[in-house]
Amino acid sequence: MAERDNGFGTFVLGFLIGGITGAVVSLLYAPQTGEQTRAVIKEKAIELRDKTSDSLEDTYRKAEDAATDAVEKAQDLIRLAEKKANEVASQGQTVLEETVSKVKPKKATPPAAEE
């Protein structure tokens, strides 16, 4: 799972770097005045900031959901383990009681008196 998360982070980072690079190159080659270019850069930076903010919020939400699911699954496994442990303990107690009853010496009958 850690590898998947790392791949997602790498993808987001690559996406952001590619977006920034593409925006800068397109602005540098666009036939506009410096003032217009600065306005476009500012506009694109605001858009990128908003998209990044949305992506981060979405990532945090997904991480919280995954953590909640993991906690629920862990609790289910704990309950299952407790149930199985109780079953095994009960079976062990039954076997112990049966073994003790078989091993208990039976009362010996008194020997017949010799005449």
C-alpha cells in the first residue's frame, strides 16, 4: 500500500511540474505585452493554487477514509480473534474436565474378609 501512495504522490508532483512548465513555456512564446503576460501568469498561478488546494483536500479525505476503514477492519479482526480464543478456551475446558473425570481413581471396593 505504501508503494501505491508513493506512486500517487509522484504522479501529483509530476502533474504539477508539467503543468507549471507548460504554462511558462506557452507564456514565453505567446505574442503579448509584458503586462498582459504578467496578468496571465498571475491568473494561471491562482488557478494552479486552487487546483492544488482541491487535490490536497481530496487526498486528505481519501487518506482519512482509508484510515477509518483500516481501523474498522482491525477492530473486526480483534473481535474475531477474541471470539475464536473464547471458543478454544471453552473447548479446552471441556477436554480438561473430560480428561480429569477419566483419570480420577475410582473408589476401590474393600477386599473380602478372609475366614
